[in-house]
Amino acid sequence: MASPIHMSETLVSSRLHGLIPENVQLCFQCQKCASGCPVAYAMDYTPPQLLRMILLGMDEEVLGAKTPWLCASCETCTTRCPQGIDIARIMDGVRQVAIAEGRRSAVPRALAFYKTGVMNIRTFGRMYELGLIGMLKLKTREFTKDMSLGMKMFFKGKIRILPSFKGSSEVRKIFSRVKEKERGK
């Protein structure tokens, strides 16, 4: 007879519990989130598989997975979940734990994009595409990749040369409040 699996509070699940008020035990593996996910085909584990791994305390596998880094945060999974689990928020929480622990991303380009995007929003108060592209090219050293697409977008007026700073002071205040809350934990 197989021995029962005991659900224990592991590093990942306890840290996730502190970051997000989601209970992964509510997931009954209906697969609605995975069937609606636009990037599930590229993930190493589907969202419900990752939730089950968190529940089972598979810390190393969760923090080393590509899934949270490939998540587009489109919230399709969250909308489709009959249990109301905010799966996109859980994916963000896993990324936060991995970054806080200094772990290498299973998808280095995604981590570079994630960090550059946050820095971009913090600096300009909104996404400044040309700045994002420039910083991302410097970080990844892929200077000519997608150049033809970028030029098409530029000539169609989809990419602005100069950033807009409208609302940047409000966004900086939000980042400051978050930092204060993080220090207070």
C-alpha cells in the first residue's frame, strides 16, 4: 500500500502564501486555465501542474520551471478558473520568490524583459517602447534581432522617439509605497 502524501508548508508555498492570498489547494485540476492559456504550448508545466507542484512542496522544480517566466500575465487563466484562483498572480509570486533568492531564470530573455519593463515603468510612469527596446538589446546583446519589425513599427508611428512623462510622479509614489510595505514585513 502506498504511503499518504502529507501536505507541508515548504519554502515556496509559505513564501507564496505571504505574497498572495491564494489557496492552491482549491485547484481541482479541471484544466480550464491551461486550455485557455495562449502560451501553454511553450511551457514546461501547465498552470495546474505548477499549482500541484507548489502544493506538493516541489520547491526546486517550481523555482526552476519555465512556466512562470513564460506567463504573459494576460489573466485568461484567472478568468476561466471556476474556483476563482488568481493564477496569474501566483505566477508573478513565483517569479518574485525566484528573483529574491537570486536564482537564474529558466528563460533568461524573459527575466531581462521583466526587469527592463519594471525599470521602464518606474522611470517613465508608463511603457516607453523605444527605451524598452534599447535597454533590452543592451542586456541581451541581440542588437539586430527583430530590427526589420522594429523599423516597420517606427515608420507606422507605433513607436515614439521621445517618452511621455505624464503620470510619472504618481507611479513613483506607488513604487515608494510598495517599497515601504516591503520593508514593514
